[in-house]
Amino acid sequence: MSRHLIFLFLLAISLRTFSQKAAECQEVKFDIGNTELLVYKVSYNLGFIWIDAGKVDFNFKTTKYKDQDAFHFLSTGLSEKKWDWIFKLRDTFEVYSDSKTIKPFDFERKSIEGSNNKHHIYHFDYQTKFAYSEITDNEKKTIFDTIPLSTCVFDILSATYLARTMDFSHSWISDTIPLRVLHDGLVFDLPIIYHGNETINNQNDTISCTKFSTLIKRSSLFSKGENLTVWVSNDKYKTPVLIEAKIVVGSIKVSLINRKNE
């Protein structure tokens, strides 16, 4: 079972190539309604066997935060209870972001991964160009840090939504652009590779999608650098429909099973 299924999924969603305008943190158009719910099934493959290992959901709504117009993003990942004896996962990401640029104000993550508990808090201050972090580990020890920010650095969840606002009509096959994110106390770039359009089947529907991939660094989840691929719908919602990746043992598939916009 994956050590971190929810992070895998969030990372995959974010694989939309960023244009120069996005890198400058300019205003974006985000038109998916006042609320949105996306639900995904996470399947794990070992040999010839596929196991429904868990679910991930994403909730979005417009709101007010500290007297400012804001977006509220909330995502949870749960392993199926019948597999908790192998690996228990309860993961929650929550972000409040500026409604014009989607730059994050505050980020919080609470997670249970097997026997490990984590609690991450980031406060983004783009005037001082610092992010202030509080990271509490499994032993209840909290580490405070001040992390320098460039003009545009996003947490992993706000980046997934910002990516859906991008226009890729002028991209070329194999274009590679770095995506800058703050995760686990570090700011880093990911190489994002554009693969063009592809039609896939999802719940008996045929969906036209844009295809992307990235190369994941070695970790406890990935035995070496591995490609992770995502397909995003070409309709106005730009919804992530399917994600696939190889891991240390087997592979993972994340499939959209429900979407609701109001």
C-alpha cells in the first residue's frame, strides 16, 4: 500500500503547464461556479490484481477570509477500512487563497499514515516574501521555520486549482516547464511535460483530455525516478479525470467517479 496516496494524487493534479503569466502571479479567471465537489477512487495494482485502496475528494467554495474575497479548498484522502490493517491513511489538506490570483493565505495539513501522525501549517506572506511554517511530527515535537518565497510559490493544493485556469492552446508536444511548490517545508520545482490531447474512457463515457506527466524523485514511495501521468478534461471545467503512476511495488490509478458544480 502507498505511503502517501493523497500526496500522489494532489501532485498529479498539479501537472498542468504554467504559462509566463502564471509565474508572475497575475489575476486568473476561475469559472467553476460557487461550489464544486470532485470524488476519486484510488486503485492499487499488484501483479495482475487491482484493489480499490481508497478514495479522495476535493471541495471548493467561494467565501470571505480575513475580510477578503477568498477561495476555500478542502481535500481528504482515506484508505478503505478493510485495508487499514495493511496501511491506514487519513489525510486532510485545507487552504484559503486569494480569489483573484489563487495565491495561498494559509495552508494546513493533518495526516495519519500508518503509525505516523503529521500536522503542517504554512502562513504565506507575499509582502515580506516569506512563508512561516509549523511542522509537528509523530513525537509531538513542533519545528518552526521561516521559508523564503519568490514572487509565486503555491502549496500543493492551491497549485492544483491554479493549474486548471491555464490556457495551453499554444503549447507544443514535449514542452517542459517547472512548477514551483512548497511541500514538507521545502520549495522545489517539478519538470512538467506536455503530451497533447488523448481520448480516454471513464465510467462508460468517452472524454477528450489533455495529457501531462512529470518525473518523480526517488522516495519511499518511488524506488527511482518514475513517470506520473495525468489526463485532464478539455471541457470548461478542466477536471482531472485519470492519474496513473508506478510505485515501489505495483502501480496506482486514480479515477474520477463523481463531479458536482453549483
